Amino acid sequence: MTETISLKTARRIALAAQGFGRTRPAAPGRSHVRDLVRKLGVVQIDSVNVVARTHYLPAFSRLGDYPREALEAEAWGARRSLFEYWGHEASLMPMELQPLFRWRMARARDGAMWTGLARFGREKRDYIDGVLAEIERRGPVTGGDFAQGPRGQPGWWSWSDGKRALEWLFWAGLITTKTRRGFERVYDLTERALPDRILDLPTPDEPDAQREMVRIAARALGVATEADLRDWFRMPVAETKARIAELVEAGELTPVTVKGWRHAAYLAPGARTPRKVEGVALLSPFDNLIWARERTERLFGVRVRLEIYTPAHKREHGYYVLPFLENEAITARVDLKADRKAGQLLVQAAWREPDATPDTAARLADELKRMAGWLGLGGVHVVGKGDLAEALAGAL
């Protein structure tokens, strides 16, 4: 008989697996960031900088006001612990996971990537090989090396084709991010950019690599459906199904039924089930806890949608909306903007959720003030609409 667990239990397992409910460290630094990314397995990168770029936010949500330079050092510093690749979209991941993605890189070299980029690879392979040879000769490059010169003269390759060649080579694992300048990638040959200790690790075969990727996803999720596990590293459907079956047979995943979930779920070995989860967090719309929208609805009963690409007049909650996690529930959401010129964190809208409590406005106000300080802003100012806006302004 498959064990049945309640939705409340599933939610607590998931929150604990994601690093919520723990006392935040008094002085979070590089080691805390490093440990967190290892716990999650992957952190999504995104360029939108309305508040802060999303890869900075999961650590703030779990650790509090850590120095952003700590993440930058781990991701792009001289002695970094993270690397960039296509994990869950463009992602930062622990360096030691790089061998697990070599099968994906090999498939990319055979054309398993975005349709347009795959076609470019087939049609312009000689050109791509030329770009690779030029990087080998010149050293690190950026996309800017393909931009127009000061008098309208082209760079050493045409921008559009050159940029596509870099993307193809990155996906194929032949080049990787050595560092970033601002937010611009600096590429180099993979064998020059990564340390020997990583390059010398053996390459697992596809099933072994995929099983380990499912294990990592299961630990980070706590309890998850097949679709949840597959989405963590965007794995193929058939292979994920096969790897899950193998791990169940080996006793490494336990099938469970979660009350109210339509699909079977799997419990990670050693998953903690805390008696309660306490604490608050502002969540990036790309945070690992909520990036799978259907899973978010299953866990919290809240419909979260990214409205960045929705026309302004059709947005329900705002442009860059962060849900507010209060203990075990999402109780509010706020549309935020960092007005760096004015030195203010602007609340452009604030909305209650059905699980809002009498303390929600005050606890949200405290966390917004913490975020403003972390961002180097002087304060928080409510300028917009929403059924929580007035109470939040009063609490601030």
C-alpha cells in the first residue's frame, strides 16, 4: 500500500527541503551561499533588474541580507564554486555537477537545442568552428566583441551570427562563462575556464547522470510528482520516467499519495517533516519554490503567474510581483521596483491572499525594509494600488 500524506505535511516537507523555516545566520557570507546552492542544486539566472536580478534573490529569501558580493564571488570570482549552463533555463549550479550535464552538451552538438539555433549549427558549422578557433587564439571574448566599431565598422565577426555562434558553443559545452563584467558573459574555452579538478572528473553515462539529477531534484523538492522532478533540470520525459522507476526499485524514492494531488508523488530519502515552519520571505517570481506554477497551486492554493510579458492594462497584480511567504502560506504579493535614483524601494501594488493574517502587513513591512537596506536603498514607499496597500503603508 502506498502511504498517504496530507497536503499540510507535503507543504512542510517541501518548505524544509527548500531551506525555509531555519533561523537565518547572523552574518551570512560565501559559505552560506555555497551551501544553499548545493542544497538547491540550481539557481535560475535572469536579466530583469527591476528589483534585483533573480539569481540574487533566493539567497536573500533564505539567508536574509547577505552581501551580494558573496554570490558574485562564488559564481564569477577567481575561486568560484559555481558554473553556468542550461539547468533550469540559464542557471548557476555547483561546479561539481558539471559532469552530469556532459550528456546534454553532447546532444547539443548533435542538434538537440532550440530549433533556430540547431538550424544555425547545421548551416554555419564552418563559421562556428572559426569562432571557436578565434577564441582559442585570442582568449576570453564577450558578445560585445561582435558589436559595431566606433565608426560603424563591424567587429571581428558580424554581431548576429557571432552572438549565435557563442550561444551554440556554450550549449555544446565547448565554451563556458569564465566570469561576467556587469551582467555580460565573458566566454572562454571550457578547458581553460574550469579548474582541472572538474575537467578530470569522469563523465558518467547518460542513465547514471540522469539518475543523479533526479536524486538532486528529489532532495531539493522533498516531495514531488514526476512532472516536478522532470522540470527541475528540464529533463526528457521518457528518460525521467525510466530513471524514477529505477530509483523506486532501488529504494531511493518512496511513492506516496498526497491528498488533493491528481498524480502520484515521490518522497526523497531523509526528507524532513518539521512540526511547523516559521519565518517570512519575499520570493522572486523565479524562485525555486514557486517557478513551477502548477506545483505552486497544488502546494499553496495560490495562482502565481509571471506578468512581465502581459500588456500593462491586462496585468492582474503588476509587472514584477513577489509573493510573500508567511510561515507555511503565501499571504500576500507585492509589485516592487527599486528606484535607485531616488533611493527608495517602491511598492507599486500590494495584495492580500486568502491566507493573510492580522500580522501580514506588519511582517511584510519589516521584510520590505530589510530588502531595501540590502539593496542599499533609503526606505520603502507605497505608491500604488491593491487591497493591502493602505494597511502596508500604515505598517511602514
